[in-house]
Amino acid sequence: MDDDLNPFIAFSDLMLNLALILVFFVVATILIGRAGWEEVRYKDAQKLVRAAVQRDLPRPLGPSNTTRLDPPGAQRWVFQNETLFQPGTSTLTEPGRAVLAKFARIICRSPEWRRIRVEGHTKPIQGQADEWELSAARAAQVAKVLANIGRIRPYHLAVAGRAGQAPVDKKRPDNPENERVELLLEFVSNDALPSPCIAAAK
């Protein structure tokens, strides 16, 4: 039996291995590039929404934009309770309704978000039951305005009552900033999905 290695077989093996490595790098580059493009696309869409909200809804009535450990493609907007509700209730004020309606019109001009998570937050209460019902009721009232006046399809809204679980100021539970409603816009890049708004805002 001949122990010599056939040079053609060795060359073929080498070429096959190089081809497999090349395919691996091409696929990895495409996937990484696509992920990078999605991140850029989210950031561009978020930047446009942020600029429009800050221009058309300035503080103190308008919301502030903040970040947390949110997933990629998410943008968080914070509305202070004193802007939206009558004190100690889930009853929206007329200026609060107007601010929410205008916010809905602004975000409906952006086609690249697909869901809003509406989170109600109340002050942490030491030694007592948290105000779950109040925080959930406030979030539900905001969602109703976004759907009924803002013309956002209810399917694209989710409501959560967080009570005093996530205070802005943990050292001062009575800080009014702890009472708020946060809207988390979730952006996607699938243009085939229907618009979350019933009609484009003018």
C-alpha cells in the first residue's frame, strides 16, 4: 500500500476547508451588518420622533425622554402625574388629554414603531399596600386617550400598573416625580406590518 499522500486530494481538502471558512465569514458579516443596520435604523427613527416631540411638546407640559435597561429599538417617554391627572385620582385633566392627543399625532407620523407599553407609576408607600389599582387605572386612561382620540389601534397598546415598584427617586418616596406614566415605544423594521394608527396624522 502506497503511504504517499495524493497531492490532488490534499489540495481539494484545503480548497474545501477554505471555501467553508469563507462561507462562514460571509454569513457572519451579513448577519452582523444586518444587525448593525437595524440598530442604525432604530436610532434614526427614534431621533426623528425625539426631535418632533421636543419641538412640538416642550416641557413642562411635554414628556421627557429617558433610558433604562430597555431592549434595543425601544424609546421611553415620561409624563408627570401633575401634567396629566387631577391630584390623587385617575381622572385626566383637559390639558392632560390635549398633551396625550398631540403626542399620539406626533408619533403617528413615524411609521417605524409597532407597540406602546403604557406603564402607570405611583409613589412607594412605606408599610402599606402599593397603589396597584390607581397606577393601572391611570395607565388605562392614557391608553384610552391614545386609542380614542389619538387613533392608535388598541392592538398596538399594552397597559401595566407598576405601583411604587420603580421610583425615580428611591431616597425620597414622596417626591412627586415618582408619580408618572411612562410610554415605551417599541420600534421594528418590518415595513410589511400594518400601521399602528388608524389614519395618518396631519
